[in-house]
Amino acid sequence: MSGANSQLRNTYSGDIIVESNTAQPLLGNVDSLINKIKTVDGVAGAAPINVLGAEFVFGTQRTDADIYSVQPDLENEVFTTSKSMIEGAYLAPGDVDQIVLAYNWLGPVNPIYLYIPVHY
């Protein structure tokens, strides 16, 4: 696998993506779905991540961003994002009042990411 593809898989998308449909935008029974995915032969880990598009506005300046809601312990099992911190620390299990603001130099659409911890 080329370096760029490996980096994308390890920090952004993984190998399997499960998306909801427009009629039911939220996936139900996330824990059950994650457990089923983990039973697939060859799957090393699975993590639920919800992504929501957003726009940040400061005065007359605007930029698009993606907001990721993650379970830090599961996210760390699947992705290497936490190893790319330049300053500060990544989210820890149990964090409820922390965020990580990230900038992706090669962002596919929105270069700014905001990671927030969630607990299902």
C-alpha cells in the first residue's frame, strides 16, 4: 500500500465504512454493530465515528470543518490520529470536557477537524 493511502487509512477512513441512509440518518445499536464488525475474519478493530459538517465563523471570516464524535479508547485501537499530536494530549476515555482541534494539510474537503468525545 502506498504511503498516502496508508496514511489515509490509518488516520481518516479505515477499510470498512458503514453509513446511514437519508431516511434514518442515525445508526442505532452502535455497540451491537461494532461487535458484529469485529467478528468478521481479518478485522483487527472497529470504532464508531460520527462526522458532521460545520462552518466556523469569526467576524467576517468563515471556514468549513468536520466535527468528529469519537470514543477515544476504540478510536485509538483503529486509527493512529493520537500519535500525530504536535502539542497537548489526545482525548482519553472518560473525557467529557475536552476537544482536539486538528488541521489536515491534505484534507480531502475540509482542512479543519474538531474531535469531541462521546459515550454511547
